[in-house]
Amino acid sequence: MSVVNLRRYSLARGLVKGNEFADISFIAPSGSATFISASGGVITTSGSFKIHAFTSSANFTISSIGNDATYGSKVEILVVAGGGGGTGFFNGSHKGGGGAGGGVIYSASMDVTATTYTASIGAGGTGGVATNLTPGGNGGNSIFTGSLISLVAIGGGGAGGIDLLTAPSGGSGGGGAINSGPSVSGSGTVGQGNNGGGASNSAPHYGAGGSGGAAGTGSQGSSTTGGNGGNGAPYTISGTSVYYSAGSGGGTFQGGTVGSPGTGGAAHDVTGSANTGAGGGGSTGAGGSTTGKNGGSGVIYVKYKYQETPAPSIVTDGLIYYVDAGNTSSYAGSGSTVYDLSGQGRTSTLYNGVTFDSGSSGSFNFDGTNDYLNTNSGFNPNITTKTLISWCRLKNVSQIGGLIGAGFPLSGETSEFDAIDYNETNQGWGYGSDNFNRTFWTDVKETSTNDWVMITAVYATGSNAYKMYRQNTLIGQGTKNVLALNNANTFYWLGSISGKTGGPLNAYISVGMIYNKALSEAEITQNYDFFKGRYGL
């Protein structure tokens, strides 16, 4: 069943006035989109996508494909071969060079069928042994093959050994070797990697070339330094950005400075990182080791959409108060009664002529003189940790006033309260409180009367547990005591600092929300993403 919730503007919300949540769903029509279903490897999810990671050889089996025109039979694929091995430390003074990155094949969209595909993962190349002047071994190929697809990423070339006239070629090519005569760097495979750098034929240190990487060639060695390795290529298919198949730096003869690895690569005396296809570092003899380091093993990722993208939604866990001028279940567009959408039944009233503005799907227009919204009767929420959220557009960016608050009433204003406050001490958004007991400021001010902003204040105990956000960006944090809202005459309000007419705000205010918990940054972002389209953000 696909749920669509109805409201004044186009985004979904699905909560109603009174004490109950509404069921205003309907069954989606037949012919809904379907997507790929598959197994194999280590499976993770990212939103509506599944990611299969293959770090060892296995099968990828598609049990069914879907009918969605864009994603029904398409996958995203990254195939990375093993990186080449580095060379060893020879004769007490010859610093070995590093290996090249493995070949990389990437496609954002490839057709597949309901069948089994084979994923084979290339091992990292073996480090060269200095005593017999051997180059680093080439990395193994990584292969993904099956119906409609045959992808072979070539293993990275090993680093050139001492006196080796031609360095190994591969996905990316190894750097030219330390040699008193001319030395040729290894070649990269077109579309998968890059060439290694050439070696210097100049005394005193005859720098070897850096090995190639997926995103750059190895650089030329010089008379005093080895060449730098080529950069790895960044991809986010795994869910995070990772650099794959970087080359390592070249070595030197009788001293000198070895080359640096490319971005994502292994330094000298360091093995290439597993499942990145990075070349292994050459040996400098550190710690008594004279053998070059192995290259990093390869990896294969397959990513595809497996479900419809869920409709945006607000965080409902812990929600104890929620009013929205743009939702007809909360406000009809006229009159003074505003209903609570949280299910707690905290009906509110608009006072002193607050008007409705239809722009941006609806907001309350507070005049900054004596307008405010207040819950109708006192109650005991019995909470300490809490989060206040409100959307507003200021009509004056230099004013002083309150956005949303909660507290205990006394003689028209509150004796104890917490509120989101603007500019009370000319320091922008901050935490307002009785007698400034829990107050601090962010120094973040608005600069335009055209901007809609979501301000969130998190109140919790612990170091820097007070956190304030503008939109979904942290703008301030601090450590304060937390006011317990455990008084039977607690009220919630919009449009003032301390309740009723205490510190009125001249602004359009569309949404007010209170939670009985500290929202995480991810939850704050979820709420922001839900509302932002309403304001063209």
C-alpha cells in the first residue's frame, strides 16, 4: 500500500487536530513501479538503494528485474583491480619504489538481466625482494561478468626493480626503475589508469619514477628525489567517498628523498589498503625490512534502486506539540483557533489580531506589538530534555523578539521559561530564559527579510548539549542547566520571548514544534528536508 497524505500544500504530513492521528491514505493504483531484487556479497542500504560489496570472489544473483523505466533493470558498477607491489631495499642504500594502482572501471548505469553474475576480486601484487633485484608483482585482475556485461579491470603494475630497464605495465603503470642507464616507465591501460613516471638518469640519487594512479600519472624522478605517485580516483558508490587505485612514490639510489604517494595511496614501507587497489610502498629498509610492500586488493561494488523513494516525513517520535498555519487540519485559514497536530490535543488561540498570510503555503502574521499564540489551558508535560523548532521570516532583522517558547505563567508573563530568542542582546539567535539563567547567544543574525529559516534549539544535559541550528546547520552550542517542565500550568507559545506579550516578534511564523527529547542532527535534517520545498529551498 502506498500512502499519500493530504494538506493545503503539496508535501505530505498526515497528522490532524485533536487527540488522534488521521488515516487519510489510499491504495496506490495498480501498476506501481517495481525494482531489482538480488543477492550476493555484503549488502547495505542507502536510502532507496542497495549496495553489494564484493571483497572476495562470489556470485551476484538477480532474482528479478523491475518495470521502472529508469531503474528497473539498471545497476551502477565499480570494478577495482589489485594494486601493484613495491620493490625492496637493496645493498644497504637503494630505496625501493612503490607499485601502481589497479585498473578502475566505473559505470553509472548498465543494463542487467535476471541471472547470475560472477565477481572475481584481484589480489594485491607481491612486494619485490631486494636481494635478487626483482620488481614488485603486478596486482590481480578484478572481473565482473555475466549476461550483457563483461568487465575486466587490469591489475596495477609493480614498481620497477633495480636496473630493470622497463617497469611493469598494468591498470596503471609502474614507475621507471633506479638505473644508471635509460629506464622506461610502465604503461597504464586506456580507460582504467595512467602511466608511471620516468626515472632520472642523473647523479647523485637517480630518482625512480612514481607509479601511476587511476586519476593521474606518476611524476618523473629527479637527481635527488623519487617521483610522486599518481592520485587515486574518488567514488561514492560504497556510501562514502573513497579514493581508489592510487600509485606510490619512486625510490632513490644511495640516499635522496623518496617520492610521495598519490591521494589515497600508500607511503613507503606501507602496504596498500585492502579493497582500494592502491599500490604498495617500496622499502626504505626501516625496521630492518628489505622487502617491498604488497599492493592493496581490489573490490567490486554493485548498486541499484530496490524500492520507491519514501515520501518526505517529519520526525514523530517524541513530538508533543505541532502547529502549522499551512495545514488545514491545524488552521482553517481564518479565525483564532489553532489545532495541535501531535495527537496531544494542545489546542491554541491567536491573540490581538494575528492574521493569516497565504504566501509560502500559509503562515501567521505577527505584528511585533502585542500579537501572540498561546495554548488554551495549562498542563504538565513533565519533561526536561526537549527540542523547540519553528519556521519564520523576520520582517525586521534588527528587532528583539521571541519565536517559540514554553514555561510556567505568572501575572501575564512567565516566571520560568525557555524560548528561542532573537537579538535580545544584539547577538542574533539564542536561548532566551527567565533572568538569563540559561541564556547564551550564537552571534548569527539574519540579513534579509526575504529568507525563511528553521531555527532549532536542543536542550539537554551534558557538555555542549545545548545546540542551536539554523536550517540544518549547527550555529552554536553550550553547557547549561535544563529547565524541567513539570508544572501543571505549563503553556506553549509562538511570537514572544516570555509568553503572551513579553518580547513580541515582528515576523511571519508558519510552524511550531516541541519534542520531549533531544533531536539528533539527522532528525533535524529530516524535518528541514520535509519543509524546505515549501519555501523554495
